[in-house]
Amino acid sequence: MIDLHTHTIFSDGSLLPSELVRRASVCGYEVIALTDHVDSSNIDFVLPRLIKVSKDLNRFWGKKIKVIPGVEITHAPLELIPRLIKYARRKGKVLVVVHGESPVEPVIEGTNKVAVEAGADILAHPGKITDEVALMASKTGVCLELTARSGHLEGNRHVYGVAKRNGARLVFNSDAHDMDDLLNDIQIKTILEESLDLTIQEIEQILQNSCQLVKKFI
């Protein structure tokens, strides 16, 4: 299993990176990304520490689970999002997630578009994403996220339909903030089957998209 959107105590998660990774490994995860919330106030503090702990955990646990350092740029002014993405890119193989226009948070209108234009890796829970932005994502290779996170997942059906219509790649993540948010393989497939009425083949394609994205970082 692969999860490319999680949080630790470096933002609003409840676990140290090591504990989150260990618990994920026990659940059967093969790859996990640590993507704590950042803006211009803390990216220079959080990201180096996630890079460091990811390197340490890969050194000692890498045969069991691979760890990717990352960030989730969250509620940042539109003008700063490209700059923050560039900062993260300069630090090496860092997964860049942007907190999309979720239906349950007052994210600035236009965040989805700016994130895709600036070349984020994943646009998280993008809510009422438009066909224009989804088409742009399909051309730039930005993945759109289907999520297991309560509240955010209310946009899943719309996101799936718009992505499918415009050829955008989809990935599925837990957006885990504590150990109870970690999922097993059966739970992932159940969520996708029951909430979106997807076939096994459609689910496998979404999971395969995560595998393809991971190759950029491992």
C-alpha cells in the first residue's frame, strides 16, 4: 500500500514521524509520505526535519517501508504558492502537496488553479474543481486526490467525475493525522467501491497512479 498524504506532530498530527511510519509499516504500507502543513512561516523549519527523519528511517527500515519527505502547502496566499513549491523543489526529492479547495474549509478561491499551474505533485481534496483546472492537471501531470478524510471526502464524487472527463490522474490518500486514520487494503477498496461505485479495474488504476508517482522520489 502507498499513502502520499499524512501528518505528524510537525503540524496537526498526533504522532512523531517514527511512530507514524512504524504503525503504517505494521498496517502493511510499503511507501508513506510525510506531508505536514506549511506556509511561509514554517516551511524552512518543518521540511529539513522531515527530510532528516525520512533519511534516517529509510536507512534503518528501508527494506520494509520507504519514507518520502514532503509538505502540504496550506491556506497560503495565492501569490506565495509558486514560491513555496520552488523552495521545496530546491531541497531535493520532496513530494509537494497543495491543500485544495475542500468543500469543508474556506480555502482561497483560485488555489486549485495556482497549484496546478505551479506544478505541485498532488492537489489534495480539490472539492469543486473545474473542468478547466482538471484539464490543465492532465496536461501538466499533477495528480488529483481522492481522500478518506472525513469532510474532505464529500468532494470525492465530483473530483472523480471531472478527472475522468478530462483525463487527469487520480490518487487515493488517507490524509492521516493519527493512527486510527491509517487504512488497510480492504478499507481502501471498500471506500472507493462504496462511495464512488468504482470497478476493481478503476480502483487498480488509481492505486497504480500512486506507484507511478512514487518512482520520482525513490
